[in-house]
Amino acid sequence: METLKEQTARRILPDFFQRLLPRRFDRWKVHSKVVLPCLSITLLLNTLYGLYWGRFSVKRGKFILSKPVAVYSILVGLSLGVYYVLQVYEEFTSGRITGRDTIKIYCYMNVCICLLNYVTQWAIMGSIIRFQNSVPLFRVSNALDMSMMMVWRALMHCVIKMMLCPLIVYVTLILYQHRAHPDREWTSLASFRAMLPLIISNQINNCFFGGLVIANLIIAAINKRIRSIVREANMMQTPLQMELQKPYYRMRRCCELADSLDELAIKYSLTVSCSSRYLRFTDWSMVVSMVMNLIGITVGFYNQYLAIADYYINEEEFFDLHQAIVQLVFLSVPFMELILVSRISSEMLQETKKTGDLLQCIDLQHADVRFKQVVNSFWLQVSTIDYKLMPLGLMELNSSLVNTIFSAVTGFLLILIQSDLTLRFSLK
């Protein structure tokens, strides 16, 4: 007979998730049933874009390299590379690319990131598949209890990062093309062709973001279980409980809590190590993407300044306010994505540190010897792991990431604006 908690979880879970999963997944926890379709969609998109060469073998029960998928991926990557490189070369030689065309420059910079993603992912595809087979994701997640509020909150973060941000960029791109080139007939297909490099260039970062969201949920569930162990262990050592309970009962219960902590320590170590290892598969894409975003945002805001300066200082007759707003919306999306990455990374770092703080709250004065050993071993393991998210060792993903990028953009803009103002007033 199901408990009230399980019945509530089943009511919360949408019907379409239940229909997507076979009956053998009925024993899975609700959060695992939510994560499985999300991971399947991510792998499907990676395969569709040509970034992934593997497939899941039901017979072997693991991911394997697939030659047909590899051939398809190479054809897709080469086709997109040749198409966009020729397009960039044609517009560059014909003089249709100008330094004032912010959105077009940003789109073509993402072509470089897109091609880099193909090269780097193809080169390490064997390591990626071995890593996927070594991660016991659903075995770990099904052994933990997660709050549905946290699961839906994490799911909303992923929806904003992976769906809402591209949708805003797509709509903005359509408005920009109709405004900048009214003589051309822009269809949704033409807009999608311009949007495709941005989607593919951001796909690897989205995979890391989703993995970090899942790791954060697992660490939060571990901390929730540790918090209950702390309460029970400390309560058993109060003077009243020590008088009411026999020593044998306390010893047996401490051994059970020690076994639980042993399992949680293994899950903690797996989660932290897997999230750190997965960063190595995406670090090149993340660093290059941040550099390109830094350049694109700087150039975009500088072009906004040039348009305002030409209107007020050089007294030009026309200032396209609609185009300026469209470009501003377009440039705000990378900042929104940086804020999301910074927030999830900061939450992950806080949860890993919170584990050690919770272990220190356990009163070991009258605890069993084995329980003391397990607590001290777990705390030593947490304190010795220097958990940092630093792609290529260049910058740390934490709450200061947005401030770092904003400071860099502001510094470059001040230099460029000062140089431009000096030149403008010297010529008068």
C-alpha cells in the first residue's frame, strides 16, 4: 500500500511523464522520472546537431559508439561548416559586414564557437562515452529523497536557460532582420538558418548546465539526509534520552546511522568527482564562448554609444531607436545566461561546503566508536576535496562571475569611449 507521500508525488507528476516511461520504471523516484526524459531529449539534440556519436544499447545496457551516427555527425558538421564559412567569406568580400552591424558580428562569432564544438567533441568522443557509462546517476538519485519544489525549481532554471533564452534571441533576430533589411523577404526558415549557429554553439554549455543542476539536487538531497541524522544523533545523546534508552539500543542505532553516512559519503564523492570530470569535456567551449560573449557585448554596447554620439555630437538627423532597443535585448540574453550559470555554480559550491558544516554539528561526546570514525572520515573527505569549477583553470564559476564579466566590459568600453571622444573633439 502506497504511503501518502508517494501518492502526493504521483499526483504532482504530470501525466505525460508517466506515459513516456515503461512500467519497469514504476519503482523509480519521481525526480528520476523527471530527469530521464530531459536527458533523453538532450542526447537526441546532441545527436541531431552532430555533436554526439553514440547511442544507448539496450542489449548491453550502456552507451556505445555508433558508426552510422558518427558518419551522420561528420556529414552534418562538414555541411554546416562549409555553408557558414562560405557565407561569411561571401559577405566579407562583398563588404556587407560592417563594424556597426552588432547582431551579424555576434552571429558570425558564434559560427567559430560552433566549429570549435564539433572539433573538440569529436576528438574526445570516446572519453565522453566512457564517462557516461561510469556515472551511476539513476542508482544514486533513486536512493535519495528530493523535494519536488527543488526539482521543479531546477527544471524551471533549465527551461529558462535552454528554451526561453533561445526563443528571445530568435524573436529579436526576426525583428532585427525585418528592420535592417526591409528589401529582403525574411522567412522563418531564413531566420532559423541565422539562429542555428547560436543554438549549436550553446548546446555544450547547456549540457554542462543541466549536469550541474542535477549534481546540485543530489548534494542538496544528501545534506537533507545528513541534517536528519544530525538531529537524531544529537537527540540520542541528551541526558533524558540516555536515561530512557539502553546502551545496546544506542549502539545499534549508531551503527545504522553510520551505515547511512557511509552510503552518503560514497554518493557525495561520486557526485563531486563526476561534476568536476564533466567540466573537462566542456571547458574549451565554455571559455571560448565567454570570450566571444565578452567581445560581442563590448562591441555591441560600443556601437550603441557610437549611434548616440553621432546623433548628439555630430548632429546626424536619424537615430534608429527601434534598432537600438532590439540590439539591447539581443545583448541582454548572454548576460541572463551568465547569471543563471553563476547562480547554479554558486549554489553547488554552497551545498558542498554545507555538508562539512553539518557534519561538524554532530555531537560525538557519547556516540559509538564506529559512528565517530565514520563521521570523522566523512568530514575529512569533505574538507580535503578542494571543489572548484574552473574551466581550463582560467576563471572560477561562482557568484563573482557576472561581476568579473561586467567589470571587463565596462573597462573596455571606458577605454574605447575615451579614445573616440578624444578623436571627435580633436577634429573639431
